[in-house]
Amino acid sequence: MSYTKRYLHIAFLFILILLLNYSASAEQLTADEIMDRVKDKQIEYENSKTQAEMIIIDKNGKTEEREMLMYQKEEDDKISILMRFLSPKNVEGVTLLSAENGDKIYLYMPAYQKPRRIAGASKKESFMGTDFSYEDLGMDYQSDDYLKELKSETDTQFLIEVIPADEDISYSKFMLSISKERFYLEKVEFYSLEGVLDKTLEIKEIKIDDNNKITPIKIEITNILDNHRTILNIKEIDYDLELAGDFFSIRTMQKPKL
């Protein structure tokens, strides 16, 4: 190869490397941009109704299966949830109301015939023997009020640190693992106020509709310290139902049928 050809070859490679580096730099996303893409992949709805199976697994491998029904709505960036267990008999009719991102939480047990308010430190307690605390059920990890930072990335995932803005939340931070290919939340790590990994939530299976929107259909949450797991299998989801304006209320909780 002549000197001129060799020089042109080296110059071409140098220009190609610069272009590749520029392209990679141009594609670098911030944490907020990544979370915006995650939101774009989610189905938009006013409210929803979910039928699911819940499986609770203790440290010895013993399981308990429950059937449940959950209604959810999002209004003005506030999430409200009404959840009821349908079976087995020992939890049948137990109903939870979590309003406005968990600001107000009530539990109704048919045996007592009166809802009770879950407040203060009680929000950190396990919800009916599951690995969800009361505050977990109404928490929005994607809240715009939370501070987010892209900490690292692999070939397949972005790792985002989320610092809660609410002082009364019992976690110091969340670590979110986001799929680079699909832009959905694959895993959440919950860290205690002492900075210790407390529990994990993983999306094990998803459903992708004709509009390329993503719905989680299998969720597993694990309590690290207790070696205890709760699996949620989504059977059916209906969107944008005709619900009364006061549906997410204490009055609805006490009805024998939702």
C-alpha cells in the first residue's frame, strides 16, 4: 500500500471513529428523558379494573393463593386504588382503599364492619401478610417530584437512582432498572433509611399490545431479610370503565359487591 493510500485509509478510520463517538453522544439520554420514554410505553387510561391471582411464599416454600380484584384511577398525577380479596375464606371481603398516592389509606375487614385508617408508622407494615407494605401499594416511583439520576448502564439496561421527595416515606432511595430495548421498568430495588437493600420488585412477564404499549402481567416482590415472596399474576384488565364519582371512597369499601 502506497503512503498516500495508507494516509487516506487512516484518515477515513479517524473520521469514522469521530462520527461513531458523536452518534453515541447524541443518543445519550438523561434520567428524565428515559422515564419519559417509559411513560410513553404505558397505556393511557382514566381508570382500570384488574383481576389477579396472588401467591404468597414463605421462607420454607409454603404457599398461599388468593384471588383479588383491584380498581385504579389516576387524576392530576394522583393515584387511587381500591383492592378487595375474593378468596380464600379467611381474607374474603377484606378491602383496601389507598387514595392520592397513599396519603389516605383505609382497611376494611368484614368481621369488624368498620374501616380503619392506616396512618403514620403503620403504613410501613405488611399488607395482609404480603410483601407489599401499605405505602408500597400507592407509591409512584416515577413521580416528577422525585430526584432522578442515571447512575450507570449496561448493554441491556439503564440504572436510575430515585430519591423520594416525601419525608414520611420509609425508603431512602429506589434503584430502577429500565430495559433499553423496550423502555419498561424491569426491576425496582427498595433501600431502607439506613441504606440497606430491603426488598426488590421485578416485572417477570409483560404483554405488548398492537400500539406497542406495555402491560406487566407477572410481578414478583421479594423481602430480602425475611426470604419471603409475593407473586402477582394478572389475569384480566379492563380500561376506562363507567365508575361513579365517589367510587374510590369509604362508602364503596363497605359494599358487599364492587
